[in-house]
Amino acid sequence: MKAITSLFSGIAMLFAAGAAHADVIYTDKTYRDFDASSAYVTFNVATHGLVDDLNIAVEFSKCDNPYIDPAGSACVGRDTPFENEIVMRLVGPDGRVLSLVEYGTFDQGDTPGIGRITMTFDDEGAKLGKRVQAGAFRPVQSLSLFDGMDMFGEWKLYFEDTTRSDPLEVFSSSLIFNSADAPADVPEPTGLAVFGAGLFALGALRRRQRRQA
């Protein structure tokens, strides 16, 4: 009986670990360009769960003319990219607005610009510098503004390029929620193998006990 109790405890711990904080990721992969223009990218989050942590990943470029377009990676133009023109904000389902990048957050940047990069906004990231660069950085305002609220609902990312020429090109953007309340992921194959082995061992133990009775 002690062996059976230990086995079930191990199985319970396996699935409890699988049900721990889950990442819920919503991604928009539509290419968009902004040149003295702005627009919202909408995410309809259909998952319920209280937000423990929220990160945002944006793949974009800010180059001198011309556009590098969806298939491009490096800046083609040979002049100043004017990274100071970038504006990015997040609007939550309840209407509260959080600044990720504001006009003047970055300086003008060096010729010809860094090209296509992914910047992740993360409260645990490095301090946001004056240059556009790949990596994880703290946004202008803390994303903890949304901690504790239900992730369900319509979220909107706002993108703006404030001045004509030197376009802001957005290739993809993602909202990355971490929540203990989100639906647990399906156990990985390794976990299922351990679970199956446990059930097999339990059956063998019961058969041995019946033969000894």
C-alpha cells in the first residue's frame, strides 16, 4: 500500500508541475508599414486567466528610405533612420493605455540603421537605451499595470511613425501572457511516458499482491 501511495503521489506531482504557470501567446504576422501614419493591431484573446506577467515582442525595422519590404532584413537607404519617430503603445481590454516607446525615446540613430530586429518589452529586461537594438528591454511604462487582470478580451497595439520618410515597418508582434490560471498545456511525450510506466508498475504490483494472497 505504501508503494501504491508513493506512486500516485509521484503522478500527481508530475501533472501538478505541468499545470504550473502557462504561457499564452497571441501573434499577428501581418506586415504593416507606417510613414507619417499610425494604426492599431488588434488581438482578440479568447483565453481566461489572471495575468501574472506580460511581455510584448515586436519584429520591426526603422530605416531611411526605401522600404526593405517583407522579405528584407537590412536597411537599403544610406542616410539617417530617425529612430526618434517611433511610437508604440498597448491598450488593454478595459481601455487603460501603456507606453512602450514614445516620440524621442530613441535618438535619430546612425546611418544606415540596424535593419530588421526583434525587440521584446519585458519588465525584467535591460534598461531601454537611446538606440533601437534586438533584445529584451523595459518599456517606458511598466507592464505590471496589467498584472492581476483577466487576459480575456480585446487588446490593441498602437504603432506610429510621426514624420514622413524613413518608414517604420512592422513584420510581426506578439502578446505573451504568463498565468497560473491559464489552461495547462498537454503533457509532453516524456511526461506521458512516465505516466504510462507508472500505471504499468501499479498493475504489476496489484497482480503480485493477488498471487501472494
